[in-house]
Amino acid sequence: MTRRLLPLLAIAIAATLTAAPDVQAQDEQTRGLRERIEAELFTFGTCGEPLCLDLDNTHGNHYLPSLGEGNDAVIVFLSQAIGNAPASVPLGATSSGATFSIVGGLPVRTSTSAGPIFNERTQTLGRGRIFLGASVTGVEYTSLNGTPLSGLQLNFAHENTDPAATFGDPAYENDLMALDLELNVNVVVAAAALTIGVTDFLDIGVAVPFVRTQVSGRSTAQFLPFGSSAIHRFGGDASDPVLRATATMEGTASGIGDVAARMKINLGQSSTMGAGLLAEMRFPTGDEDNLLGAGASQIRAAALYSAQLGGFSPHLNVGYVVRNGDFQRDGVNIQTAFDQLLTDWATLAVGVEAEMQMGDNPFVLPEEIVLTEPFVRQFSATNIANRDGDLLRAMIGGKFTVRGGTVLVANGIFPLRKVGLQPDFIWTLGLDFPF
């Protein structure tokens, strides 16, 4: 037992080190990463507010109302997408390796393969059995609704100083602030999971993620004056205006993520097929301000079906996810997968996950800015496309049973739809210990 626990202990220590507080995060105790993104990448000079200019006249605040007239949706959408990123990293299945039930006082094997990696099978662990798992998942996000994070573009309109008049009169209302944004977002999740077989048909468990989020960015803003005089500027004066400014930010935060409690019930199991139910609740234990959690609870209930055809085992999970966040939607979640026993010690696991979002999209990004005086002109508010949040991704990995029953896990996830904040690839490495 001690020898088998040593590798788990090593991974637990590594996870703790991964999630240890970062010095840079400690230096920013007064502001979380979410607030720093909004404040530091959209603030130029010392005004202290996004899009506020350091001018000694009333023109310094003319771009603030733009935030309340639709363009704020871009900034909020951006920070919300990054904040939800750790919660979108999947947790491993509740069991791994062979499963057993007690028949006539003796353990009888109910599965032949090591099982799926993220999808759920209907087989429960068996009375008195314990599953311990530890994994590390790495994600480097590359796009937002299909637009590369290295090339985000935003245009901010001037305030309409006289709502009763046409937009563009006076002429200085035609001045635009164009902003180019480059972002780097990386998340590492080290998760520890425990599942206990309460009876032959009931498992309960908990999964605790430790999250490390790194965000860095650079924004370059450029004023596009309509007339010959630069009324709006980042500095200088009318004769020598500063029309271009840059801002940067870099921050790291780490700590516990959103803890999950899980329960699985096996409704019936034969030698060839089975049915079950899964209930999972994620608690908002992650620091939302530091982009370590979603900031709201999440409940998932799913019906499970599994078949066993020799060494081939297909699985189907159909469920509904309830999310309580202000900017989060419920979803119908469907996961289909199979695992194939290649040898006594190697299992291939392949799966596809789809989620259809329910209700109206809370983020409808502004599509264009229309100026009517002295003639009609149209500008795109952003190059980020409006897309629904329906998720589709494929998974492929392997489980390798070594001496003592320990299972090595390696998996890759490939997003198939570019919606929300998405990476090109998600990798997971882990160890499972069934007892």
C-alpha cells in the first residue's frame, strides 16, 4: 500500500507547488486579474478609468459613455470568457481500471477495460472499493469566437453629446479610438479525485482542482481624427498631438478551483450492458476575481448507458447542466465514447462531447458604428464574431495499467468549434489508483 501511495503523494506535492501563490499575484492584492485586464489594457495615462483621457478639458471623458452604449459588451465578454476558462477544463471520470461486484462473498469483475477517461461508464466501483486519481491538464488559449487572441481589434465610438441631434454633429463626434489587442492566456489545472464504492450500485466522490492562471497582454490604441484638428488625443497639444498609446499587463494567480461533488448510481448491470445515473455539482470555491473559477455553482444530471462487447465498450452520457452565473447559460450535454482493450495492460479511449446552449445569448457584440454627419459612415465595432456557445470537441487518449494496478493516463482534447475562448489542444497526464 505504501509503495502505491508514493507516486500519488508525489503528484499531490507537485499539484500543491503548481497552485502555490505567485509572488506577482501577492503584489496585486488590491486587484484581481479580471479587474486588471479591464483596467490596465483599456486605460491609457493616469486618468484611472478605461477609455478616459488625460486632457484638461471636457473631451477627456467623451469615450466613457461608449462603454454603456454597447461597446462595454466587448470588454465584459472578454473578461467573462477568460474567467470561465478554468471551469471548462473537464474533470476525469469517477472510476478507472477494473470494476467489481461481490457475488457469494467473492469479487466478480464487471469490466474488462480500464474505462473511458472523461466520459462516464455505468459500472460502479463495487462495495468497499476506493479510487484515487491525480492529473495535470494544460491549456493555452488561442482564439475568441474564432478570432486569434494575437489579433483582436476593437473600435470605440465617441459620445453623442446631444442625443436629440444626429450622431456626428459636432464634427469631433466622428473621431474614433481604434484598439489592437494581443492576449496570452494559459491555464494549468492539477486535480485530485477520490471516489468510494458505498454499495455495489452506488459511488460517491469529490474532485478538487488546483488552478494556475497566467494572463498577459498588450494593447495599442490609435485615434483616428475626422478633421484637421486633433481634439481627442492621448497627450501633447493641438499643435503636436499624441494620437497613439500602448498599455501592457501581466499577472498570475493560483489557488483552489471549483470543487466538484459527484454521485453515480448503477440502475442495472448485465454482462453485456448497463444503465446508470450521474449527479455532479461544482461549487464556486475558485476565486472569480482572479480567474480561478466560474463564480457560480453548476449542477449536472446525466443518464448513462454502457455496453460491453468483449474488449470493446461504447458509452453514452446524456445530461442537462444548470449554471447559476449571470452571464452563463444552461446546456444539454451529450457525450459519446468508446474504450477498446488493446492488451491486458493498454486501453484506447476515444470520445466526442457536444453541448447545446439553452436560452438567449447574454453576449451580443456590437456589429457596427454608424456615423450620420456630415455623411453616413460605418465602422466595425470589433473583429470578434457573434457566435452561439454550442460546444463540440473530440478526445483521444490511452490508459496503461502497470504493476500493482496503477493506471497511467494520457489524453488530448481537440476543439471542433471555435466558440468562446478556445485552445487548439488540451493535454492531460495522470495516475489512477483503484483499491
